[in-house]
Amino acid sequence: GLILLSSGIFAALGIVRPDLIPERLRVLPPFFAVFAGGAIAFFLLAMSGRAQRHVPIRAAFARLPLSRFTLRVLDAVYAYRDARRALIGALLMAFGVHVLSLSSLLAMSQSLGGLGTLAPGFFLVLGAVGLFLNALPITPGGLGWGEGAFESIYGMVGWAHGAELAALVHIGSYLWWLVPGGLFYLFGKRRFAYAAVS
């Protein structure tokens, strides 16, 4: 949700105030405008019963890369379209998680020497794009790929610590989930296995 919002803001800046965007990044707002519009259209299609039953639309989504997951998301959103409280709750939770993730990027940047001349708001917009690219299923957990994506994005605006920032994100996330994940592996796995058998 916040990544979509950041993409929309970035696209709007390219139209209203292109002077605020570094020259190297002025080719990106049209891409983000298409991305934001496509995400909104995808959500509207998922909420529409007529679109869900339209065979050509389903067939078109089935031809996309990772179509199995795309169709699963479509079906999940449609299944909960009448449960508005659940959808709003999930949206608010996702928004909160993204806010915490971006806030952690800003905090981590201070340990790397600060932002220099880069504005905090623009840093967060680029960080949201970096987190989106890091989440693409290219390498396990975004290792290597995430570092390269962050380095490229921030390198275009003159901030030279993109790879280090992505490495801190990966290390922090792994350490954060190591304890609860380890406890679940040791004590929860057998309990869920018994529940599934019963």
C-alpha cells in the first residue's frame, strides 16, 4: 500500500514539479504512473464479480509471469470483498508495517553517515521503491539482488550507501525473525502437525 502511494507521489512529482526530481530519475515517473494505475485496476478487477467470471480476463492473467500467484491474489481479494472490516484491517496493518520499514531505513541511514544533501522525503520514496524491488522473487530473500537494486537507485541521486543499507535491512530482518522463527520450529511445528492430523 505505501509502495503504491510512494509510486503515485513520485509520478505526480514528475508531472507537477519535475524540477524536484534529479535529472537522472526523470525518466521514471511515467513508469511509476503506469505501475500505480495498473495496481488500482488490478484491485478493482479483483473486487468485481463480473470480471472474475469473465473467461478472457482470467485467461489473460493466466498468461502472466507467476500467474498462479496472481490468480490466487485475485481470488483472495474477491473472497473477502464483502468482509470490509477484514480488508480495511489488512490494509491498515500493511500500511503500519510499511511505515515501520521505511522508518527503519531512515534510522539505518544515520549509521551510514546520514543523508547528505538528499531530502528525507525523497529518500523514503526511493526506499519504498527499493523495498518493492527487493521483494521481487529473483533471489532468496532478495540477497544480492536487493543490494544491487538499492545501490543503483540511490547511486543515481548521489548517495553512495545503497548496498550497505540493503545489507543492514537483510541482517536486521533475519535477526528479528530468528528468535520467533526458531521458537516456532522447536515447539510449534509438532503442535501444528498434530492439529492437521486430527
